[in-house]
Amino acid sequence: MSGEGRERQTRVLLVDDHPLVRQALKDLFARESDLVVCGEAEDLQGALAAVDDSKPDLAIVDLSLRDSDGLDLIKDLHRRHPETLTLVLSMYDESVCAEQVVRAGACGYISKREATTKLMGAVRRVLGGGIYLSEAVAAAPAPEAATPPPPTDPDTV
């Protein structure tokens, strides 16, 4: 049977400093017929080389990498390879990190504490052009909107 009519698989790069996590993610993605892991890396330089070599559609990035910072990688990827979408998968508190990673160029943040079904939902949302944040973070008011500054009275200043 020829490859005609088959859709192209979405290419995913895994960037995490823990080999066990990368293997678990590879196993998870192997269950998805339309997604394929095209590479993996444990640090910033390895990730940039892997993106150059494998041209992934999506990079799943941890914030804590061997000898490097995942936030720096997100900024570099956004600048050098804007066509590669980035989803952060990390153990850090989403309420602290989510806004920061999105401002750096990521398309979302999901905690390693979440179920695998939530991870796949986040991947699908990002690949569909959306931003993924947990329901709690998405519903929280922006920090500046949470408590507006008190009005100033020119007579009391």
C-alpha cells in the first residue's frame, strides 16, 4: 500500500534533563498515530541542534535542563525557529511560571503532576493554534487587575 492519502505525522521534540521522563513521554506519544517523537535533548545546545536537524512541529520543554535554563531555550526557539511551537512540561508552580513562559514565546504550560490525558489535551490545543493553561490559572485574574491601585487625591499628596 502506498503512502498516498495518509496524513503527515506531527513531529515532536522532547527536551528534559531526565532520561526516564523522556522515555515515558516517548512511550506515551507512541500510542498516538498522528504524533511521532523526532528527537530528544537534555540541554539548550542539544535542543537547538535537534531542532535544526529534525525540524519538529512542537517542542515539549522542561524549565530545568542540564547546565541550562528552559526559559532561555524557549526564547531562543521563538527567535530562531518561530514555526516550532513550544509547550512547557515542568514541575514548577504553574501560577508562578505560566505567564513568564508564554511571554517568552511558549504556547502553554502544563504541570508534570497532571494526568497523561491532560498532557495530550494540552498538546492538541497547542497544535490547533491555541494556548494551554490549566483551568485554575486561566481563570485567575491578571496580577495587575487583581487589586487596582487606590485613587490618588491631589489635595492629600
